Amino acid sequence: MNTHRLKTIGALSAAAMTVAVSITACGGPTSASNASCTPKHSGIQTVTPGKLTVGVIDIPPYSSYNSGNPTGVDISIVSKIAKDECLAVSFEQASYADAIQSIGGNSIDLAVGSIAVTATREKVVDFSASIYVESMGVTTRIGATTVAEVEKAGGKVGTVEGYNEIADLKKIFGDRLITYPSSVELKADFDNGRLVASFDAYGVSATEYKGVDGVTVALGTAKPDPRISALTRPPEDGFPLTKDNTSLKQALDDGITSQHQDGTIGKLLTGAGLTDALGNVSKTQYVSP
Amino acid sequence: MSWFTDWAAYLPQMLVGLRMSLYIAFVSVVLGYPLGLVLGLTVNSKNFAARAISLAIVEIGRGAPALVILYIFYYGLPKFGISMEAVTAACVGLVWNAAAYASEIMRAGFQSVDRGQLEASNALGLSRRDTFVRIIMPQGIRSAIPGLMGLAIQMFQGTSLAFAITVPELMKAADEIGGRNFNYLETFMLAGLCYAAITLPATWITVFFEKRMKRAYA
């Protein structure tokens, strides 16, 4: 009797596991496409026909996987483009490293999450048209609003790996600069009091410290430090996508341009607590060195 | 540019990271193993408090993933006013991890010593201390050596977790380079080769020692 019962429990557990694994293997949430819909562009090539698979990097307010209910500026932009192109959207959680590998390996179509367009990165992936300007935020508890003021204050400072300004910050701060795997760890250490200043994306810091007493978040480009090229000429962010997928790139470029023109991106930025000035990208895409 | 040309450009930064990885692994082993010996003994102590504390240290050290321990030491403890440098936090966390595993390997080594030798020591009137220091420990440690050498290799590999707490070790160097150019595959392949350059010879040395010891026991 007991053996029979154990076998039953075992079989049920195995079945439950199989179902769970199957569901997981299918990826994240998907929004369905409309069969009667007419796309703005025809013949868009995606990893899965009829579906746009998007890697979501957690960097609120730009994009957040949010336990399967993605939110953020980038998510809204991509969702609108997918809707206009009659594509279902499937969101998958990603990090910078695996998103790029997944694009190269044709597992996802593009990635979202405030990714700067640089010449070095363009050797590996293509980029959509620029969405917004990436501005560094200077976050301190001492009221400093510029890099020079932080430099004078002494103490350790932190930023996130992969940011364009790292090389210049390293020259200024040397061993005082600590780089973190993500904004989460950077914030944790700033909150712990190890850091005098945190140099993160302005949008990220402004969201994290909104309404927090004693913490100042200044826009790095407001009084740009001439020693940091990313402040004198801030990088522009785009969606990285599979190299040479011209049909998808065209759809993304046109979708982004249209959302710039009708003010959607500006509204999304202000809605996220940022300035719509970040949406003022150059007419010819600026590719950071 | 070919991978080899790129690797040549990445290598100097990688080697700086590798040096840090080796340093942390060295500290973990040099401090962790003696601590493991102490824990291996006190886990069997007749004193309840000593036994309970040692058991808690060993079980938490073995049960909690090293990454969790590192996060607690580096990001968690400052909430209680204890703030360590990243490298110190990595060393402390991995020393704990190494000590916990080493204690079990050593305890197993001590228990592998034939019980007849313990009885013979008693019959000869040797004290408990002399029995342990002169009879049990030399033989127990000897049989624990292959396991301890394997653990040292694991500790070296485990240093890659210190990347999460900003330690400028090999994995962090690779991640920094990958973040700049998006060439994650070739960057992490080089990091893998750097790790292998240490772990493979270390594994061969472990196998060599195991064979030598088997011959000695034969």
C-alpha cells in the first residue's frame, strides 16, 4: 500500500516537474499578435516567426522584468513597435552578457535596458536608432553636483561595469573608483556608506533616490566635466539586435523615429520621473568611440 | 582581428586579475585549513558549547552557498557597523567556506585510522593528546591530503564569486573587458584558459600524490 502510494506521489511529482520545466522552457510572458492586423513593414525576420523575442535587462526606469510583468520606458517603446508590426512579444530576463550572447546565438531578437551605441559594440551587434541620451548621474550625500566637487571631497566612488565613462573616471579617481556588476550592488554599497559618490545612469539614480532625504542626484551633463568625454558628448542608447537583420532594424528605426516625432518617448521619460530633454537625440546617430 | 590578437590585448588585465584570484585562494587555504583542523576536532568535543558552536560554523559554512556568504559579509554586515574592504570580505568568506569543508575532510581522515591503533595506544598508556598527535593525526591527515588538495582547487575556482563583491579578480577583469566590447565569448574563453592554466597542473599534482600515497600504503 505504502509502496503504491509512494509510486503515485513519485509519478505525480515527475509529471508536475515535466510540466513546470516545459512552461519554463517556453520562455517568459508573451502577448499575442492579431491575425487581422496589417503590419507597417512586411517581411520582418524574427527568431520565431510572428513573435518578437526581447531580452529584458533590469535597469529601472528603462526596463525591469518585474517577475514576468515587464515595465519601463524601453518596454513601452518595444511593445508599441511590436503592436504596429503585428508581432507578439515575448520578454525574457537577461543580463548584459547573456543578452548579447543570445542575440549572437539567435535566441532573442533584441535587448532592452539603456545600452549605449558604441563603435566597439557595433562590431558584434547592430543597433536600432537612438532612443534617448544616456546621462550620468552624480549621487552624493554631501550635496556635490559635479565630478570635480566629488574629487575634492575624497573617499571612494563607484560606478557600474560597462559604462562608457569608466576609463575617464579611472584616470581621475584611480584606486578610489570601485566598479560594480550592476546598479543594485552599487546602490547597496552607497547606502552602506562606503561610497562618497555613485556615478550611475541618471535615470536609474533619480528613480532610486526619489524622495530620499539627504541624497542629491545631479545630472552629470548639466555642468559637464571636460575630462569625461561621456559628459561633454553623452552617448546615445539604442536596442542591440542581430547583425544584418535589416528588416527588423528598419522596423525598429522607423518605430523609434515615429515615437520621437509624436512625443511618445518624451512622455515616457517624463512619466518615469526623468526630463524629456533626454529624448533629444542627434539627427545622425551619434556612435560613441 | 583574430581571437589571438584580441587575447594578447586582454591578457595583461587578465593576469592582474589572476594574481588577485591566486592571492585569495592562497589566504583561504593557508588560514582555512588550520581553522578546519580545529573545527574538525571541536565538532567531536565533549564540551556541549564548543561542539554546538563548531557544528554551527561547519554546517552554515557548508550549507550556505559561498556567494551568499560573500554578500552577507560585504553588503550585509555594514548594516551592523562592520565594514570590510572587498578583498578582506572575500578572504574572510572563503576562509570560512574552506574551513567548513576542510574540517569534514580531516574528520573523515581521522576516523579512517584503524580503531585497533587507538586501542593499542590505550593499552600502552598513552594520553589522549599523545594518541591524537602521535598516532591519529599523522595518519588521518595523510589520508585527507588528496581531498584537501582537491578542495584547494575548488577554492581557487570559487574565487570567481568574489567578482560579485567588486574584488578585482580574474572574472571581474573578464567581465569588464566583455562589457566594453561585447565580445563576451572570446573574453570568457580566455578567462577559462587562465583558470585552467592553474587548475589542470594542480589536478595532475593531486593525482600524482594520490598514486604515491597508494604506493606507500601498499
